[in-house]
Amino acid sequence: MHKDDVDRLRKLPLFAEMADVNFERIFRPSFVQSFPARTVLLKEDEAADFLFVVLDGLVVMSAKSGESETVLEVLRMADVFILAAVLNDDICLQTAQTLTSSRILMVPSSLVRGILNEDNGFMRAVVFETARAYRKLVKELKAHKLRSSAQRLANWIIRESLTAENNDVVVLQYEKRVLASYLGMTPENLSRSFASLADYGVTTQSSSIKIGDYNKLWQFASPSPLIDRHEPLLQSKT
């Protein structure tokens, strides 16, 4: 592993408070790998041999039952995945696939479990990340059960605009069918939802989504901190 990668990993919330000796132990056999878009990193119902951390790019988490398939989450830089399966030494409940070219940290699961019992700083970070994942899940469930498809789309646009270079334009970095599945609708329903948001100033062109009247869209979406507030990463004590 390159020194630049090691220095960067040391600053990640999950490892920032780990003792130096344990940090060296856990990263000696770990590795950072670059993957092209649409690479399957793991499949549901397989053993969780590694803990994964997204360093760059986007990763989609999905699941299947029979002929049905759904997107559960889209992960970004610094997001951790299959932590619960690693901690329980159990199978994966989701499939992970890169949406864009991505750089991924892969840490052997047995090391994660072993050092967890020895390192209080790492244990604190793991507990925080587990709680963070649970709160994100509850917010997703609330959004799906309490909002219409158009409201879910409107709130997604608003959230994405907050981190966009131009707050009036959101650029979709993956296929619309992925967004539709993530928001709990068919591609046809997504198209209808976009059409309904035209009344609130939203227009689309290819992968660009333009917000023509932010206040009007906000009033329709009615975002709530109990659903839409971003769950923060762990802040280091140092």
C-alpha cells in the first residue's frame, strides 16, 4: 500500500482513533484496489471475507428475490459497507457493485473482529458507525412510507443540490433506472414524477436536473431533519 494511501486511511473516522500498533497490524495485509464501473465487489449470500471502505467513486448496494431486484443504498467516499456481516461473521445480505470507477479499501474480516476486542478507539468508531447505519435505515424507511414518489424525488434533488458545485443543477452520476429503484419506483414512475415536478421549476436534460425555483420545490418537498438530515461521520477527539 502506498504511503499516501496509508496517510489518508489514518484520517478516516473508522481508523482515526485506533492505536498505532493496531493500525499497522490491520493495514499490513489490507489493500486498496481500483475497480472500473459495474464491477461486482461481493454478492448477497456469500461470506463476508472483507470489510470495505469507499475511498473514491460510487458503489450501489442491491438485493434480489426471485425475479425482483431493488437498490438499497448508494455509497460515497468514506462510507463503510457490510460492517454488520463482518462483526457477526455471517453472510452478506446485499450485493455491492461499483457505479463509477472506484477505489476501495479491503480489510480482512478476521482482523477487524480481532482488533475490535483489543482497541477501545476502534471499538468506539465501530459502535458509532453501526448506530449511524441504523439511523440512516430508519430515515429511508420513513421516507418510503410517509412520502409520495414525487416527494421522495423532490427531497433527493434538494439533498443532492446541497453538495453540488452549482446548487441549481444536480448531475446524475448513474443511470436513471438506479435512481428509480433507490427511490422505490419503476423507471416509468420516475419519469412521471419528474414531469410532475415541472410545476415546481424542475427540468431535466440528459443527466442534468435543473432547479428553476428552489423555494417552490422546497415548499412541495417539505424536507424534515428527522428524515433528510445527513448522518454525520464520527469526529476524532484529536
